[in-house]
Amino acid sequence: MTASLLVYLHGFRSSPRSSKAVMTGEAIKALSSPENPIEWYCPQLLASPKASMDMVMQHIDASHADRVVVIGSSLGGFYANFLAEKYGCKAVVLNPAVRAARELAPHVGLMTAYDSDEPFDFRPEYIEELKALQIERISDPSRYFLIAAKGDELLDWKEMAEFYPGAYQLVLEGSDHGIADYPDHLPKVLDFIAA
């Protein structure tokens, strides 16, 4: 019996309550069965990138799953690259921040989360933590599925496409950073995970 662990990592200032996380979680739970159990793990990530990855790696290591798949959105996609290379597992990356330290450097300081007014301090040392987690190139393109939106208002889809040469890529005309039409593409995500 193969037990799978599916890890979903949300974006910067987001949460496990984001629409993509909730939608993906419901779809994954519907696929899980006694013959093919899938554990869904979608934690609230911390402000510190190092603390976030330590927490997630601890969970992965403790799960003893036969198979791990990581899905990451935006900053979560950056983390997914790190975990996919560390564990040699599949990753689905949704508008990933492939150079997170550069993208988030202007955002150092007090921030609030999107879906709550909960303040958090995004400290200068977190940029160094992101640099330490940077993957320069992916080792096995067949393990990656990129969904990139040309209409992403925050990140450059061309940079994403170039970062995953040879990977399965779905480049969307239009759409946006949050991938508003994500429900249309979820079946392809599930197919990739199941393959």
C-alpha cells in the first residue's frame, strides 16, 4: 500500500484558507481511499522562510510517506522547488516566485496577511534565509508542472517558463497572479499528481 503525502504551500501573506488551497484540498481528499490513502498537509507558513521549511521538512520526515508531492503558489512555489530537489519528489508550481529574495526585498517591514488583519514582521534577515533556499536550476524537469499566467500582475511569466526548461508547462493567456480560472486547470494538476 502506497501512502502519499500531498504538501500545499501558500503564497506570501496568504494562508491555508486561500481559494486554491481549499479547492485543491477538497479534490485531493476526494481522491484519497483506503487502498490509496493520501494525507493532505497545508500548514500556515511562518514569516521566517527557514522556520517554515524546518516545520514542513519535520512533517515530511515524520510522515514516512512512500510518495511526496508538493504544490506551491507564488512564494510557496519557490519553497516547492527547494523541497522537490531535496526529496526528489514531484512539484506543481503555480505562478512561482522563482527568485523570492529579489521579489520580496522591497517588502521588508510590518505586513498584514490578506485574509486577516493579523500583523507580522517580515525581517531583513528573512531575505538572507530565502537566498539560502534558492535553487539555481532544477535537476529533473519531468518532476515539475508549471502553471504560469501571462496576466500575472506581480511576477514575470517568462522568467518562470525559463526557470523550468523541459518541464510540463501550462502558460495561460491572461488570467492573473491568483489564477482566477484555477478550477479549469485543477484536473490537469490532479492528472500530473496521479501519473
